[in-house]
Amino acid sequence: MPIEKRSVQDRRSVSRITTNLACQLTFNGIHYQAVIKNLSLKGALLISTFIPPQGGLVSIRLRAPDTLSLIGKVVRTDWTLSEPGTAGALTIQFSHNPPGLIGLIGKLASKTSS
């Protein structure tokens, strides 16, 4: 009897918050504009016109309203169609949870539940 795979949501250990936060993505010292589409304590999904290679180390800087810097590894990439054209979707796994991330997720969660 085959074992059925659980859905992606069932496998996640933490919930993701849907958002639309502008951020700066940095790879190899070069800065790119990006948007965080969802966010959790362990990672984020970003949309950008630039996609770093899988396994690449990146930093994400955002102001929401305080400056928050996140560091992580690119674990998944894909190209997607967006309104202005083709954009890259990349999943980042954070290397650590900096102070401020829990507070930001709490603020975003309270906005979505209001």
C-alpha cells in the first residue's frame, strides 16, 4: 500500500503570513529591488527581476517601519509572469531569526485578521 505525501502546508512547521513588503535583496555585494510575498520565522518568498543561484547566500533589508536585516540561503527558484513582465520567485531559508522578526510577523498577522 503506497504512502500518500502530505501537502506542502501540512509539512510546514510554521505558518507563513501573506504580505507585499518592498525590500532590498543583496547578493555578492550587488543590491536588487524585491517584494516579500510571504514571510515566516524560517523563511520568505520573494519576487524580483534577479534570481541568485540556489544555495547562494543573500541578505534582505526592509523597513517595516523599523529597519530589519535578514540573512539566508536560496533554497528554491522559479521564473513567473508578473504584470510588468517576467520576474523571479525565490524562496529564502533564514540562517537565524534576528530581533524584530517576531514583532514584524505579529504586526502583519494582526493586520490580516482585522
